[in-house]
Amino acid sequence: MFAAVDLGSNSFRMHIGRHEGDTIRVVKSARDPIRLAAALNAEGYLNQQAITAAVESMARFGAILREYPLDAVRVVATNTLRVAKNAQDFIPYAERAIGYPIEIITGEEEGRLIYMGVASSLGLPDEQRLVIDIGGGSSELILGKGSAVQRVESFSIGNVNQSLAFFKNGVITESAFEQAILSARSHVEDSIAPFGKQYWSKAYGSSGTMRAIAATIAKNNIGDGRVTLKNVETLKQYLITRGNSNRIDLVGLKNERTPVIMGGLSVLIGLMRELKVDVIAPVEAGLRMGVMWDLQLRATKRDRREESVEDFAQRLQVDTSRARQVAAAAVTFYDLLKPVAGAYGKHLLWSGILHEIGLAVSHTGYHKHSAYLVANADLPGFTTREQKVMSMLVLGQKGNLRKVGTLLYEPDFAKALLALRLAVMFMHSHIALELGELSLQQFRLKMKSKIEFDIKSAWVAEHPTVSYWMEKEQEWWRDVGVDFVIRTS
């Protein structure tokens, strides 16, 4: 059983689902209309009222989660927490309230997960499709075929920020609508070509905004009841005649949607005009369903992150032999160190594979370039936090240890970093390690209040340069207050 929590710009939502054959059946849902995007001030800070409401919501969600025997939970935050300058002040309180880590995901990762949710509900493995998702603070366009994502673009326009910018105090005019539509088109026009009609056979809308607009058109008998450009333009004209959001009276449109329907509709019209979309089919599944499918795939060893690392390494022409040697040795050293939780095992493996990607930029300071690339690349499946951790491991693979900051004082991270440094050191010494050598008979490695490394003198004699690197390593650890004791026998 899996749970997906979506900290959106307009609402916080949660699904709890059970995997059954080819589907995930939702057994519990929850929703709180927190309206984070509307709580951002002009300087980009969330106000205290919204933060308090958000933490209270997390506590309620946490209480629900504790009622179920869950195999995995993933809490993802989208656009507003991507841009809020005080997001990192809020997140620790929210994490304690819900009892799980919160991942601020990129717009591209959001789009990938949205598409996974849509594709899982549609089936149709050969269908070439476009998915449009209009959220509170951002909108995503995703092109794909069947279950495969082919292209994702995320744009910083959504129903909340458009409504606040162009329909102040709920006032609706023809001029405001056209300005809002032009604004939406200006955001996407330079990136729209790869999503042209020649690349897909059917367009879908996955967001709550899209479903609300579709329901409003259908229930109020607008045109033929479908989401066509003609029908959304008719809905726009109706809203203009009302003059203010507090005078909108439409069957099926919930009160909470009324203040932001203009912004969402302006983005939709802008996208439909720019993309020349004739009709969009609303679909129920989206981000939360995608998150649950991603958890299911991870549980069955089909982790999208593995593919991302392999693709990235190949794209930057990583020396596969060296990368695999370092990655395997690092993981084995990490196991010898007996980490408490082992939370960094996979990230250490991936960091080992990517530790030299910076060579594509420059041989000088390659580890710094590698760290930057790992932190900032579009790596589908990874969260910003995961990429930061991997970036710090890669940055700390050699040289002084102060640059990794406070992470060094987290015991399991320090063990992962030591493991990677030793693996890189042995590779640089041209030691062709067989993993069979890395055993308690060949090495003894401990890290508690100090590092203890026992190695057979005969082995050291065969690889003389490693003694030099070991002495340097002792100096680096001593510089951060950690004794590194090396014994030979």
C-alpha cells in the first residue's frame, strides 16, 4: 500500500492506494485548500498564517497516514515551495507534523509524475499523446507515447498567479482576459514547437483546473459540452458578463474554484491558441497517481533513477570501467562501515558512477564541475534534495572536507563520503580491485569517534602510491577533528 501527498500551490492533497494487478486502487483521499500561492508576498515570502495552516494540514494528513499499513510514502511539493524564499524555514516543521520527508520537486519531475499517472489510467500503449496540466503556480506540457515520457516543459504560470496578476479583487473585464491570455502565450511561445499537433494524436488535461473547467462546460450545457476552444471562449464571455468572481453562478463550479477560474481559463485559452488544440479530454489521474506508480516501480526494482544515471553518464561520455570500479568499491566500503540506516547506499552507488562527469567540462577541478552538474541536471526520478546529497558526495570525493558543510556531522553521510573517497583513492592509485579483496580478511574499516583502517602490509607493498594518498587522507580528516588511524599487519 502506498501514499502520495501533493503540496500544491492551491491545495494540499493526499491519496492512499493499493496496488491490484494492473491498477492502483485509491482507498482514501484527503484535501485541504491551503492556497499557498496566494500567501506569497511581493518579496516572495509565505506569510505566517499560511505556514501555520500548512503545518496543521500536515498534522492531519500524518494522523490519517498512521491508520494504514503503508509500504512507502512520498510527499512532494510543487511550484510555490519551489519559489518561496522561506520554504526551508517551513519544511522542517511540516516534516515533523506529517512524519515524512518533504521533497521539493522540479517542474520537469512534476511533469514526469503527472504523465505516469495519466498513462497508467489510459493504457493505450501505442497512443502518441499530449498532456496539459494547469496548476496553481505552474503549468506543465508533457509529450509521450504509451507509458514513455518523451518531452516535458514546465512554465511558471498557473491559475492563482494569473488570477492575482490580472483579475485583482475578482474584477473581470475583456481587456484583463486578453492581457492574461497574452501573458500565458508569451510564457510558452518560445518552447511550443516540440509540442506541435504533428507530434500527438490526442490531448488530455489532468489538473483540477482542467477537470473543473470541463465539468462547468458540461453541466452548464455550453456548446457540445466538450473542452474545445470555441466552448472555453464562450465560458470566458460568460465570466466577462458577470464582471466579478463573486457574481459567478455556474452549476458544478465549487466556491473554492471561483476566485481562480479566470486565471486557469486564461492559461488554458492561451495554450489552446498557441498549440492550435481543437479539443482536450479531461482525465482524473495526475500527479498523486503518478507518485504512487513511481513508488510501486521502485518497490519492484524498476527505479527510474537508475535509468537517469545511466543516460546522464552516457551523454557525458563517462569512462564506464572507471565509474563502475569506483561505485562498486564505494558501496562495499560503505557496507564494511556498518551504517546505522544505510540510507545513502543507492545515492553512493550513483555518485560513484557520476563522480567524473565533470571531466566533460575540464580536467582541472573536475570534482567541482561534477558536483555542479549532478546538482543542477534534469535527472528524472530524483528530487532536488537527492541531487544535493549526491552533489555533496561528489564534491567531497577528494581534497578538504570542510566544503561539504554540516552534512559531514551526519554519521551515515560521513561513512558514505569516506567510502567514496577511499574508492576514488584506490582507483587513482591504479589498483585494479577485485571485490573479493574487499573483505574482512583483507581490510578492517571502522568509523565511530575516529576512523580505523587495518590493512595487510603485503598488500600495501604491492601498491606503494596508496601510502601517499593515505597520509593525505589522514591530514584532511584531522583538519575537521577526526582521527584517522591506519594500521598494517
